Amino acid sequence: MATEPATDFSFERPATYEEEARREGAHGVSPWRLALRRLKRNRVALAFGFLFIVVVGLCLAAPLWANGPAHTDPFKNHLTETIVLDGKKTNVVSLEGTPIGPTWKGRFFLGADTNGRDTAVRLLYGGRNSLLIGCAAALITACLSVLLGTLAGFVRGFTDTVISRTLDVIWAFPVILLGVALGTALSLQGLELGPVKVGADSKLIPILIISVVYVPYMARPIRGQVLALREKEFVEAARAQGANPLRIMVSEILPNLSSTAIVFVPLLVANAILLEAALGFLGVGVKPPEPSWGTMIGDGVKHILSGPHLAIVPGLMLVTTVLALNVFGDGVRDAFDPRATVRVEH
Amino acid sequence: MGKFGRRAVVLLVACLSLFVIAACGDDDDDGGGGGGGGGGQTGGEISIGTVGPDNADPVLWQTLQAVQAFAPAYVPLMTYAHEEGSAGAKVIPGLAEEVPEPTNGGKTYAFMLRKGLKYSDGSPVKASDFENTIKRLLKLGAAWSGFFTGIEGAADFTEKGDFSADIPGIETDDKTGKIKVTLVQPDTKILYALAEPYAAPTPAAKSPAKSLKQPPPGVGPYTLEVVDFSRKWVLKKNPNFPDIPDIPKANFDTINIDVSDNVTKLTQDVISGTLDFMTEDPTGDQLPEVREKYPERIKEEPNPPNTYYFFLNVTLPPFDKQEAREAVNYALDSNALVRVFGGRLQPSCNFLPPQLVGYKELDCKYGDPSKPGDIDKAKELVKQSGYEGQDVTVWTNNKDPRPAIADYYRDVLNQIGFKADIKTLDQQVYFEQVGLKRNKAQTGFTDWFQDYPHPGDFFEPLLSSEALKAEVTFNEGFVSDPFIDKKLEELRGKTPEESADEWAELDDYVINKKAYVAVYGGEKSTSFFSERMDAENCAGIHPVWKNDWLQFCKKG
């Protein structure tokens, strides 16, 4: 974990779409269509994008599995129950507390946890939580970053100083440490900002924590890009036509930031899911009894010898999802801006 | 017989003579002390692994790890018998000549120091050192200082904070070695508190020691030294320790105390023999392996006596209704919780643990605690209470297996008709938060490990109105019942032995008649030894200190 800003935000924008398009023999094609064409050619990225969609689909289908073959829900304890395996009655959790391993059948397909809860069911429901938090946090981060980056870069002066220094302060903290500190502080009473109250057990808490800690990683490159864009001829032209700053920001600057934002989103989602898992692992993410991949790994690690499936299964899901998002994200980046080397590192 | 043969005979005779002398010397060393030890091999050194004592000052420690290290080095005026099981809960004379009978209507205890006592540094033990220790406890606000505020003038002393001031309730005479302790009101618990190592006299001039990380000298079979506070402590045989009946002498020359917070590694080290004992329980994952592979080296006992239960806040819905509280008691299935505890739970319905005087197995109205709960009956009671569908937040903390305990409890509450959720706090802040009235904790996890083997140590802090006077109370259910308060008042001046039946009645009242708490049992702790230790005869499982290291011995 580095405390130094490690995000590479070298956007070499002067190469115009026209130039790129001419090189690719697609003169006259819109930049979006061009990017899409490039993405379609990247089979690896598409395959991993598809893998991500499969993971999302599986997680969305969690109730079907829970109510169908598994006959349970993610919260139900089956501590003293037995199931019949190969004609033999088997404890879901032994008297010594060791949970059953994968049965590869409907009930306890991936085994049970130490409370006798169905691991497969919790894995799917946990995925819903991890993905929800990851996606929501990434979207909030993206919106906040675009807003703050644009304001800082376009208005400059005092506004820029305040925003940039605030981002520097957030950046100065290691991401996980800051996340844990915020999570611990908010775990008792929740968050109260004037009339807005968020309960300590709400999923909004990890969403907000993750959104805030990642803002500098996106807002700073956006600010850099806005600083360059505000000096462009089309902005000068808009200014000469009497457009006010708000109009220039909305009509001239923002459309030119869209591809950067799009490139960032999948990578931010991947990082947000990872951070959620880290927070869950450390006990300050999703609150029990709600599952998430991070909390499942955290609980499973304590029983890695007697029930290795408890940590390995959610770990594999996490790796698969993040890998899929990262490879797809790289593909999107290559498609939208082949020269950019956007990474979100911490 | 040739020249070489003659030499061999001479050598053999010399060896035998040395052996006899050495054996006699050993006898001498071990003489005097009684109790403890299974008569195994003594001498040499052993190593004990622990997550560490929490303080080097004998008046400031709070943990079980610390008391095990301090007990062999700090013998108080009274002490506990060095015996396994319930016998170890008996108060016996330590530095004082005998256990005093209270006078002045049960308010005054007179002790006489044994003659010729010396601290480990060779300085004489003075009666006034005892008062100095109690003053330090009170002045420093030590965790156990509350046990001594019943001494006449102690509350004033604490309030004024003037260390040079006298505590009128403690009179000492250095010439005769007489110590008189006078209480505000009769309270037999004082003898138990005085038997703990934090009440052991230490030389006033050297307490605290020059370095806050070094313990002051004490009187005990061993001398405690801190080599590196967070890594290594050492107990060395104390040459100045006199013969005191029923207090064993040091079995080893040195006991190394290796500190590490990695319990997994500690367990591995005991398995491999690098360590001879560990103060911790093998982690949930290693325990089944240890049980299976080394059954002769591990012992499991619900020790020190403890009670695990869910507190039920009687001032808030739904547990302000007895039906709702009874419903919880009916629904709990200790067999499920045994699994959550990895097999280390001994199911019980009693509030008092079985090892305590006053324990009488209850005829539990909610059914046999080792059988499944009665969910149907519980549902019916919830309906009767009028709180069906009521939101309930189960409070717990993040120390394993407490989140799992709370999740089981949440599931049970949902089954019987409540809408339950969980609130998990960090274990460092948990008890101070649930003990604050303003946090309105409805129900949740709690446990109690005895401070000293007296039933009052369970009822007074956990269920009395007196306990509610503190800002943060251990009476998390906010129980304020005149019957309990009156009974506790009556029993305060009686010894547990003479009032055992009355304590048992109180237990019955709390569980069967009022359902103030939902008890599910006591946790067994483990004692895990290396191959060379005699775990069978010298495990030293003690009801106060968990393990009495003075009883440890090697095989053979």
C-alpha cells in the first residue's frame, strides 16, 4: 500500500479522434462508434466482460437458488440439523463446531459455515451486496470526482486550492486505514449530517466510505484534463460567444470528459469491490448478518484448516469478479483512449 | 578386577553418592510446602507461552494471563488453596498466620503477619506495607480497587486523592506485625479480595519499582522479572521464600514466560515442545486437531467459573414483559450453542456456575438445558406478551465466537415472533456501551468470569440496584428488584458456606421466577501441555487463577 499518489494519469489528448480515425481508416466515424469498434475487436476484454455479466447474473438469481434447490435463506442457522449424504445422516455442524463441506447437491452445495448457514446461498447474496456496494460507490466516486475535478480545474484560484488540498489530505491516508478508521467511527451511531441520518447498519455507510476515499484518485486526473481543456480553442470560442462559466462547463468541458470517466468506472468498480472486501474482512464493512464476500472470507479464515471452503469459495468469486472487471476495464481504456494508461492504485 | 575395573567401581560409587546427595538436596528444597504438584520431576526450567500480562505493577493487572504470572510471586495475607477443582476456592492463610474470624459485628478482621518474612530482595515485610498496597490500589484507580471501598475511610481517601492521608479502617503495627481492617458494614467478600495477588504487600519504598516496567519485590516461591515487556518475562526461584504451610515451593529454577499474540504459533510451539504450556486456548481451528492427536496433553474444564447469558433489558420493550423473557429462555437450544463454541460450552440453566458454593442444579422450568428448546411454547408466550413483530436489536462484539452466538440468537428471536437484527461493536468498547443506559441496548451477548469464588461476585455486579449507580453498569438488563436487593443485603455478612441454600434460592428466583436473564452455560477453557509435562497429575487447574503454575511438574 503506497501513501504516494500512484495513479498514472497521463492523458495525452492532443492526438485528435480525427487523427486516430484516419490512422484506422475510419474517417468520419464518431468517436463513440470508433471506440466501440475497437472494443469489439478486443476478444479477451469482451470475454472477461461477459464473465462479469455471468457473475452479476448468478448473484441476481440468488433467490431462485435459495428458494429452490437450497431450501433456505442466507440468514437461517441450521446448527443442529442433519442431512442425508450417501444414505448416511450427517451433522450440518459437528458437535466440535466443524461445518459440513461441499455436498455438490442442492442443499449445502458449497457446504455450510460455522452457524450452519448455506455457503452457496450466502455466496450469491453476498455477491449482491459486494456488487451493489462496489457499483454504487464507483458511481458516486465518479460523479463527485467529475464535479470536483471540473470545478477545481475550470474555476481555479481559491476554489482549486481548497478542493486540491482537501483531496491531498484524503490521499495522504492509506486507503484501507482510512476506510477502517471511518468504518469504526461510524459503526456505533451511524452518520448524521443535518437532516440526513444513515443508520450504523446501513449499507450506505460502506458505500459512502469507499466513495470518499477514492475521489482523489479520479478527481485529480480529471482536474488535470480540465486545466488543459479550458485553454482549448472551442472553449475560447464559447467564451467569446458570451457563454457563462456554468454553460461552458456543462456544454463544452463535460462532454470531453465522458470518455475518461467511462474508462475509470470499471476500474473503480473493481477497486471498490476489493476495498469493500478488505473492510468486510476487517469487520467494518457490511454488518452481520448480511453477507458479503469480504465478511465471508474474514469469517472463513478463522477456520481455514477445518473448513477451507469457507474462505476459498468467496475468495475465488472475488478474484474472478475483480479480474474480469480489470481486464474488461483495460479493454475499455484501450478502446476509448489507446494512449492513456489509467490505473487506480493505492 | 583390573586397574580399569577398579576405577570404574570408584566412579560408580562416586556417582551414586552424588545422586543421593542431590536427591537429599531436592527433598530439602521441596520440603515445607504442601498442596499442589503431582510429585513429578522438578528443577530446571520450563517455558510458558502467553499473549502476555497486561501490566508489570501487581496492583494494576486485569487479565487472567497476568494473575497466573503474578500469583507465584506475590502471596497476599490470605491466599487460595493450591488444589485443583472446588478445593482451590478455599481461602487459606498466606502471609498472615491464620484466617481471622470477624469481630465487631462482622466488620473487623485482625491479621497477624508471620514472623521473619522477607521480600525477594531480602528486605523485611512490614505491616504498613499492606496499607501502602491498598492505598496504591485506591489511588491508582486500579480495576480491583472497588473491592476495597468498603473499608472504613477508603471512599474518602479515594475522593481526596491525597496519598499521604491515612485510611482509618486499616490499622497496622510494624513492631508486632498486626493488621486490623475495619469495614463500613459486614461483608465476607473482603477475605476473598484480600486473597488475590493485587492485595499482596510489596515494600513501600520500592512500590512502584524504579522502572514502571519492572515489578516490585514480593513474597512468593518465585521472583517475577520483566526482560522485555512485550516479549519475555521470567519467574526465578526465590531463595528468600520461607516455609509456609500449604503453599508449595518452586518446582522449577526458572519459568520463562514467552509473550506472543499469535495464538496459532503458541499452539504449534506447545505441540512441538518449544513451549511447555500456553495460557491461551488453541484457536477454534486448531482445537479439533489438538483434541484428536494429543488427548492426553489437553484438559478442558469450565474454569475459572463463568456464566454465559443474554441480558434482557427489563426497562425496554419487549423484555419489560416476563412472558417475552420467558419465551427467550424456552427457545434457546444449548446444543446449537455448544457447536458455536466448538464443543467448549457446558450447558446450564443456573445463573451461578457449578463450581461455586451456593450452586444447586435448578429444576429448570424451561426444560433440560442440554435438550432442544421449545419454540412453540416460546411463540405462544411472545403472542401473550403482545410484542409479536417487535423490533429487537441483538448487541454483540467482534470477538470470536460472539458474532456467531449473536447470529444464532437473532435467528431464534426471529423464529419465535420478533423482528431481530444485530449490532456488532468492537470488543474494546462493547461492555462500556451496553452498560450505558442512554444506548438502550435491548438484549445481547454478555458473560461473567468470577473475580473471586463468592456467589455475591455474580449477583451484586450483575443484578443489583447498587450496580446501577455506576455510569457504566454490568447490570446490562437494568434489573432493579427489591427482593434481590434485600436478599443481597442479608447475605453480605454471611459466609457462602453458611448461606449456600439462600444463594441457591436466589438463583432459582432469578431464573425460574423472573427470567431476568437467558443463561445457556459456561465456557470450558483448555490447559494444553507439552509432551514432557505431566498433564495428568500436575495440570494445576485452579478455580481462581485458571492454572496454578506452582502445581506444574514434568513427567517422571
